[in-house]
Amino acid sequence: MVSVTLQGLYCQAGNFHIDPWRPVERALVTHAHGDHARSGSKRYLGARAGRGLLQRRLGADAVIDTLEYGETLKVGDTTVSFHPAGHVLGSAQIRVEHRGEVWIISGDYKRTPDPTCAPFEVVRCHTFITEATFGLPIYRWDDTGLVAQDILRWWDANREAGRSAVLFCYALGKAQRLLAELGKLTDRPAYVHGAVNGLVTAYREAGIAMLPTQLVSETEKGTSFAGALVLAPPSAAGSTWMRRFGEAETGFASGWMRVRGNRRRRGYDRGFVLSDHADWPDLLRTVADTQAEKVLVTHGYTDPLSHYLRERGVDASPLATPFEGEAED
Ligand SMILES: [Zn+2]
Ligand SMILES: [Zn+2]
């Protein structure tokens, strides 16, 4: 029902693409991350909760139709609907039904509770396309509340030492989730990089509660950042932008921080293990929950995950796509 073409995942019965990597007539999009929502297509269809983010990503001129989660729409000979993926605000699994056969294209997803988006919904299907960003048994996440407490302790220690704490994180999703989790523990404002700020605004517009924030570039010249927490995208690490913070410790909040060598190699002082993707146990649990007869694995560790599933009797195989394994998450 869904195959890979030059433009992207294509559903012939409905004549539409899903998260196409080249411009097409009609694109159904799972969420606003760059490797899934690409500009240039004639028309887009996404989940309503992600509308603001999609418009930001695709440009003011992009034509974007939306559906509420669970709302169905006839597209060609198919019926499509969007279901929460728990990944970032407005992220969705796309359900496609054609003559009684059901496919779920999950995009990126996680099962861990996240105050910034609707929780993942289990949807039964015949074929499940899963991601495998963290599809290795070493990737297991700790309780998010404990990670947030760890970050707050790190911020406090730096405050007492008169240093700033610069926390690098994925600008869309992770930064807002951190601000929401920290907002449960403190009401001290945090500073944000420009790349994070616009997305924080989009989340606020969607009614998500987060720590108060201040844009770094709007502070007066000579402002001291001693004791401040600053959220910035990894691309800002090592740039001249960092100079204004004086004595600073750096941290990185990412699933990749599960592996010690990654923190050292990237030169961060601290690593906090926090991801917006499913960890290994949750990938397996989700595949089982969908009761899918066939599983297609994309995004990241496709071979190890499909191999493991096949050994346990699941009809699984890798599906080659240019979706990124999300190096920042
Ligand atoms: Zn994503
Ligand atoms: Zn992705």
C-alpha cells in the first residue's frame, strides 16, 4: 500500500506522499522536524495541534490542511487519520486504510510522558512502519523527572560557583520539553538562543506551560550571565556566540548521552540522557502493541532492530529512506 519512490513514501491508492523528501502534489506530514516536513509541495495535511510549527517550518505561503487527532478523511480510495505520536507538539502517526487493510506510518515517536504533547496512542494495524533512531539494547531511558532534577542541581551548582550553565539541546521539541519539566521544579527564568526562542513562542501559543524565558540577543550589552541557565542548539557550541557567557559549563541533553564516549568526543562538561524517541524496550513494546503482521523499520538502527524482530518471529525488514537518525536528539 505504501512504497518508497524517488520523492518519498508513496501511497498509490490515495495518490499522496508521506513526509516526502522532494516536492509533491500532496504531502501528509507526521511532524515539523526538518527531515519530515520539507518545503515546496503543493498541499500539506497534518495534525491540527502541529499547525503553528508546520507553518513556521514550511513557510507562510505553504498550503496546510489539518485534521484533529482521530478525525478521518477520504483521500483517493483510502481513509486517513492522524494519531498522537508523543514525539513533539503536534506529532502524529498516520493511519491509512484501504479495502480493510490498515497501515500505520509512525514518523518519530516515544512512549515516555511529555507535558508538551499528547501521549502516544496505540493503533492496531496490519503493517507498522517504525523508526529505529535508538534501536539498540543499550538505549534505555531514565525517569524524566529525575533527569530534570539532575539538570536543576547542575544549574544550582554553577550558580553557586558564579558560572553560567549552557545546556545544548534540539531546538524543536527538546528545548520546550526541558523548559516544561524544569517549570515543575522552579520558576526562575532561563535564557534562550534565537533558534530556540521562536519555537518556544509557538509552544506558548499552543498553551504549553514552560519556564519564563528571555532571549539572549535582547539582553543589554554587558549583561552578566553568571548563574544563568541558557538553552541553545548544538550548532552554537564553540561559536563566538558563546563568548558572552564568560565562565560557563556546558551540557547536552540527548539520548546519545547514554553512551559515555559521545559526551567526551563532543567536548561537553555534562551529559543528560533525555530523548524524544522511543528507547529499545519501548520500540519492542510498541511493535507488539500494534499487533502488526508486518513491520518495516526506518530511521537509524534499522538492521539491528529488524534482525532482532525477525529472530523472534516477526516479519520485519529495513526500509531505506533518507530520514536522519537525528544526531541532535
Ligand atoms: Zn522528529
Ligand atoms: Zn525524524
